[in-house]
Amino acid sequence: MATTFCKLLGTEYPIVAFSHCRDVVAAVSRAGGLGVLGAAKFTPDELETALTWIDNNLQGRPYGVDVLAPPADGEADNIDLEKLRQRIPAAHQDFVDQIASKYHVPPLSEGAVPTEFAGVIINRRDLEAHIEVALRHPIRLLVSGLGPFSTEVVERTHAMGALVGGMCGSPIHAKRHVDSGADVVIAQGTEAGGHTGEISTLVLVPQVVDAVAPIPVLAAGGIATGRQLAAVLALGAQGAWMGSAWLASEESDVDPQVIDKLLAAESNQTIRTRCMTGKTVRMLRTSFENEWESPDAPGTLAAPLQGLLVLPLLKRAFKNRILPLMGQAVGQAVGLIRQRRTSRAIVDEMMVELVDTIERVREELELTQ
């Protein structure tokens, strides 16, 4: 069942696993898919450690890295973290403090100050450092999760024998990636977890396929089964880019109590909200998201200020086991995830269901002739 994308990347199956967990990335690549490590949560040193571990645990299997593309200008080069925090309005900080008090979240220890938190990248140098680290390793795919790469990054990536990918939420975004040299485009529908747009996967994928042909397209957003993989292949995609499907896997590093929430959740219990980062993020709905939808809530701040405002509180909530505030970025596919399985089992079951679905469709079509 190898597609053109599989042949380009050297994988057996058209399944890509996006994860911030190195164990999931390695497990999916070993199972015949392509694991892609999300770099945003790591410092450059942490990313180096994670990629070295993956190199040593893949037996030569292909894998990739997803980073955020640095902006074209140098505006963010010399941003001071403390000066940024001073731009947070007092009313917003008061609101977050009220949430902390309401849910009995312990404060920072006396004299402690918040540090930079995972997911809040404020400096272009950090983004460039992620790329530098990634290109020191034998990756097969470097993906931009936000905006096209520069020509220099594309050329360096190609020079080391890797392909370039770009996430998009519209045909216009897809064309920008291809014009910048991308070899693969990932069309992400609004069903997806994390930062996502407004067009559904079923509508978006064929538009992107037509817009960038013959560039291979991966479909993302709401995909967790072999039937859905068959559907996006029918739409012209070369495979599925999946994130939510691995959050409850045996290898996942998601907090066990959050995994219990995910396994119990329905698809309508996710919400697109700006309260996490200032950009629209699809999250599992928790009391935290509900607080930001209350009539007393202030408007969310632009990125990266919103993340700097709320992530220190959420880190303390996790540390102190404040369950109502403990959530996870996840897509609407959460309603399809009902048990913990190994990543290999997920891959194998998807491929079996893919073949069964194709056979069933073929039989249905033959019966109607």
C-alpha cells in the first residue's frame, strides 16, 4: 500500500505520526510509518537530546522534524522576555490570578519568577536554532508548521538529502509553500488538534490537491481510522498526517489523568480557542477554557503575550494535580479513541482497515454494475 509519498520517504505505509513524544515518533517509524517530532516544546539543547535518542532507536528508519519557520525580518531578534511580560495588562493578570484562586492553584514559591515555557517562542534565534539542530541529524523530512521556509533553509535541507514540507489551512497557503520550494504539503482541516484553521478536511484536501499538483499532499485533521485513511486517499491525498491518534498510545508521555479524559471524551468536547496562545487552538474543553468564555473574561491577547500570561498558571496546575484545569491540544478524532494501544497496533489496525475498506468499496461498486 505504498503511495508516491511513501516511496519518496522510504516508508512502508502512508501514515505520518506528528508527536512531541520521542517514543511515539520512533515507534511509528519502526512500525512502517513516518514519525515526525514537533520541536516547539523543546529548547535547542532538549531537541538535540531527543533527536540523538531517536537516531539511536530507529535502526535506520526514516523520521522527520516539525519546526516553526522563522519570520523573514529581524523584528523578533532582540525581544526581551521581561519587557514582553510588562506589556500584559493588569486586568488580564488579575483574571488569571482569579482562576488560580478559584481552583486553589498554589502560587509560585516566594521570590521565584516565571521562565519561558514550552510553546511560547518569542525569539527568531530560537526558531533558527531548532532548524540548525534538526539538520545535524539524518532526518528525511523537515516540516514548517507555520509559514514557508526561506530559500536558504530549503536549499540546505535539500543539500542534506531531506525533503521539505509545509502545513497549510487553505489552497493559498499551500501555493506559498510550493512556491518557496516545499516538496510535500500537509492540508490540515479544522478538525485537527492544536493550531488550526476553519476549513474542514473533506473540503480542504481536494482543493489543495488540485492547487499544487503534482506535489504530494498529506491530509490532516480528524483522522484516526483506516476508513478515514481510505477516504483521504480517495480525495487525492498521498497519506494521512495524524496527531491526536497517538496521544493515548502506550508510548505517549501525556499525563495519565489527561489520557483518561481523552478516552472518555466525545468529539464535541473539543473547542477552538485563543485562550492558550492568542491564536486559534483546538483543545479538549476543560474548566480553563470555560473560564475564558465567561462574561467576565477579558479578550485574549495577541501571541505571544497570551501564552506568557496563561502557561505559568497551567504549568502550576499540572504540577499540583489541579484536574479541572488539566487539558490537552486534541482534535475531533478524540471521539474515535476509546482504548490504549501501542503505536504499532494503531498502525497495523489502520492498514488492515484500509485494505478491508478498499475491498468493501470495490465489492459495492461491482454489485451496482
